[in-house]
Amino acid sequence: MAANQPAEATVEWWRDAAIYQVYVRSFADGDGDGTGDLAGVRSRLPYLVELGVDALWFTPWYLSPLADGGYDVADYRTIDPAFGTLAEAEKLIAEARELGIRTIVDIVPNHVSDQHVWFKAALAAGPGSPERELFHFRAGRGADGELPPNNWVSEFGGVPWTRLDDGDWYLHLFATGQPDLNWAHPAVRREHEDVLRFWFDRGVAGVRIDSAVLPAKDPGLPDFTPGVDAHPFVDRDELHDIYRSWRAIADEYGGIFVGEVWLPDAERFARYLRPDELHTAFNLSFMSSPWDAGLLRTAIDDTLAEHAPVGAPATWVLCNHDVTRTVTRYGREDTGFDFAAKAFGTPTDLELGTGRARAAALLSLALPGAVYVYQGEELGLPEADIPRERIEDPMHFRSGGTDPGRDGCRVPLPWTADAPYAGFGGDTEPWLPQPESWAKYAADLQAGDPHSMLSLYRQALRLRRTEPGFAVARASGDTESGYAGAQLTWLPAGPGVLSFTRTDGLICVVNLAGPPTELPGHTSVLLTSGPLDDEGRLPQDTAAWLRS
């Protein structure tokens, strides 16, 4: 699909789109107050056009007290004043679309902020009130109700219950300021359907669904023993009816959904991608896989096999706002990703990680389906070490200070090397401190360097749009024949090497661990992540795109 085409010239654009994730608070500061905002994004739209992306996914930009980076939403119909206004959001959506870039917004159905009007009303109404039925309020256990209602564990670690002065406890699978909604209540369903229409009416092309497998709960809120009991709040069957009703709304607008679906069971995962539910889901197994040819090939094969029966396109992503940045992760001894394994002071070889991240970029962009690029990945940014006194992420605090949290991948971007704070905004220090080395990653420096990470991404995304070998067949949902575009053919390759063809003679080769390897037969080299050796072979930790 060619980027920047009018809608009528494309069909099912989302099947092979390049989608750029914008974490507004850290993207660009338009008013110079140290916080990224919509004015900053609007000013950088030409950069995003030149990068060559098809859509922008915005993490929550709504009114929020920021107990969890904006995923604690106080009002879905209001832009947080730190970012701008609803009128600015509407202008941004329209301006981006005029440039050929669509907008995807983030919806968080599992919970709201404790500052949401519903929750404040529930607190005021007291135990047993109808207002509390919109959430999960319960009496505690023990002689005086001093114990939590059940033994569940928070997604952030610790107890997911907080007791109020009136004796009731309320459920929050994440931070204390994120009370879980009761999706068995019809008002909760109606409200979210209205919110979807609100944003589709303002021109968004799609919605990303945060923690998509969590909203429905076992109504009894029973104790849970992993491996023994059916899970009381992950992947409940009731969810599918909810998403079918959402899909009917999206179809009215020609909109799409992408779900954050963390599930190890391939068959259960695929249920969310049936033709009357979600269009796509994040591929998190590929993102967390180590830099290992066998494990990555398994992740690719499993992903394509999961999606084929329901005719859905795969998605590929190396990093996001929750995950250690690719350059850093690939420069460590353990190159996989696991939240439980994050720790302070992990040794990192950034030169090694950068070479691998460049090769991984070509690998992910060559695979069939859609690809997501988290802001700053195209600049090769490493994970930043945030001073402990400046950390804001609740994951750090709920771990007792052992988990460094997610702030290291959320540091404001460097735009201009010789400007204060690397050109992020004005003269005010950004909300998170930038490392002293940040200026060398600045976009203006990289734009003039043909060998930079930014130049690599620009070239790769241009080829992805223009080379016929990257095109996919956009099936119309014919699940009997499967998704015709999700095809690749593996080629024979030595140990530690991945090699496959797409269509029209396109070949991708990645040498992850072997000695310099001979390239398959080809007529031209389209792009490499690093130089070939003197004999024209592909060195370790290097990728190449070829035309046969």
C-alpha cells in the first residue's frame, strides 16, 4: 500500500500499514512548558510524512491525573489541558488525514481514573448504592472486614484492592487510582459505545483497546489458584459479545480495532480476530522474543498460523511505551523481554544493540502484515537511566523500588542537537530528564546522515511502499481461504540465519549469529542494515533486502 493516498484509493489499509505510536507527553512540546502536546505533534507532521508512516496511534490524550501515564482516564471526551483542547485534537486528526496519515486513539475499557465522575459519585453515595454497582465494591473478609475480598494479585504486583473509610473495598487490577469497571452493568457498555461513536464522529480511523482481555470478571469474584481454577478476569467468554457490539459500530464508520491481547493459547487468541470482532491484535510474542534465529522463526511461524484461520493480518512490533527499548534490550546478555526480569544496572553493549536493532528493523518491516514503530525507535534511542528520585511509573513503586519501571522508554525525544533540551520544546526542562548524550540522537543530525538509524527507517519505509514484493492481497474476510497476504516462504539458510521470500522476487536475509553468510541469488541489493564484507557476504547482526 502506498502511504499518503486518499482513502478511496486503498482497500483495507490496515492490513499492511506502518503505524507510528505517539506518546504525546514525550513527543514534542509546542508551548515550551516541558510537556509534549498536540501543538508539538502538529508541528512535526511533516517529519512523520517524510518518515513514511500510514497512521498514528496516540496513547491516551484524555483528561487524567496521570496515576499511570494517562491510562487512568477521567473523561474520554476531554483532552487533558497539558496536551491541548478537543478543538486541537480535531484539527490534528483533520490535518494528518489531509497529509495521508490516519489517526488511531486509545480506549481503556478495564478501568477509569478515581477522578472520573462515576467513581466520585460512587464514593459519595456510600455502600450498597446504585452508583457503586458500576464498579466492583465489596465488603472485606475477616472479623472486621479488614482483609481483601479475595486473593487476586494486581497486574502491577501486590493487592488489587483498596479499603475505604466506610469499610467497602474496591477492585483495581492496576494502580490504586484506576478502579475497575463492572462490565456486567449495561450502563458501562452503553457509555463505551457512545465514546466510540464520539471519536469516530471526529474522524479517527481506528481504536486501540488497552488490556483487551481483562474487562470481564467472574461475577462472584472468587479466589483464584493458577493452574487449578478458571481465570476469573483474563479472557472471559463474555468479552466476545462486547467486542461484537463494538465491531458493529466500527463497521458503520469504516473504522478498525487493534487489541492488546496477551494470551499464550493460539486458539483463544484467534477468537478475538474473528470477522465480527477485532480487526487486528498486537503480536507480543515476537516483541518479547530473544535475538535468536530459531526462536524468532518460531514466533513468526506461530503468529502467521494463529492469524490464518480467521483471515486476519499479523502485526509486528519491536518496542512500545511499556517495553525496554530495542537498542538496549538487544545489547544485553538476555535479549528477550519479561517484565519480571527488569532490574537496575543491567550491563548493556549499546554498539552491539544498535547493530541488532537495525537488522531487526528490516526483519520486522519485511514481514507480511502491519508494523508498529514506537516513537524514537527510528532514532535508535536507548533506554534511559532515570534517577530514582525522578521516576514516576507506579510499577516502580509497587515493586518496592526493585523494578526500574517504564519511564526509561518514555523520555522526551531529541529533535535539534544544538537547542536546549535537544529541541524537545523551549527552555523548560522536560517532565522526564534527558540523558546528557541525547543530543547525538537528534533528528536533525540523523536526517543529514545517510547511515543513521533515521535514514535506514526512511529508506525501508519508502521501499515498503513502493516495492511490489511487499504488497499484500487484501482479503475481504474470506476465512475459508485464509488471509492471502500473510505469506512468506522460508529459504534454506545456515545456523543462526533467517532467509525468506515474499512476492515478486523480494528476499529478506538476517544473519543473527553465524559467520558472514553468502547471499541468496539476486539481481540487486535493495537495502542493508550495515555494510557487506569485502566478499559481498552478510556479516553477523546484519540484514539485507534483495530483489531476485
